[in-house]
Amino acid sequence: MKGFSFQSAGFLQFLLSICLFSHFLVSCHEDRDKIIAEKVAERLEEYRKKKMDNCRQNLYEKAEKLVDSLLLEEAKEALQDSLSKMKPFKPLQPPDVLPIDSEEVKPIFQGSGSGG
């Protein structure tokens, strides 16, 4: 049996393949962590943007309701004001009418009422 030698081509090839494989694993691991960090940052940014859009939409809806109610109240007030201006004035009460005949009313026929 021959002596074991580090100079053999098979051993160097094996050692080289192990070095390359370990380098590949380390670089893949680093790339993988970098890719994961980038994806997390992207998703976080998307979440923030979506949350901001939702908040902005809710704010717009609340502001729209407030403005609509203010405009409606203003229109109602203007309508009430214009209707009260169109109302005719109340006429003055006419003076009391004096009676034409101020004599006391007397019966036409004098009698006890037994017919005849």
C-alpha cells in the first residue's frame, strides 16, 4: 500500500470542492439574509403606505360629512331667512263699527200671546 500523500490530485480536488461548497453556503446565507431584509423592508413600506391611505380616506370622509352638514345648515338658514322676508305684513285691525240704530228693540205686537 502506498503512503498517504496530500499531494494527490483527488485529495486536492476534494479539498477544493469543500472550500467552494462552504464559500457558496456562506455567500448564499448572506445573500438570503440580505434578500429577506429587503423583502421585509418592502412589505413594511407597503403596510405603512396602505395604512396612510386608509387614514387619509377616513379623514376625507369625515371632512366631507362635516362640510356637507355645514353647507346644508347654511342653505336651510338662508331658505328660512328668505321665506320670512317673503311673508306678507300683518294688516292693522280695523276700527270698531258703530251700530246704525241704537234704540232698544221692542216687540211688534203687544199682547199676552193667545192667538186670534
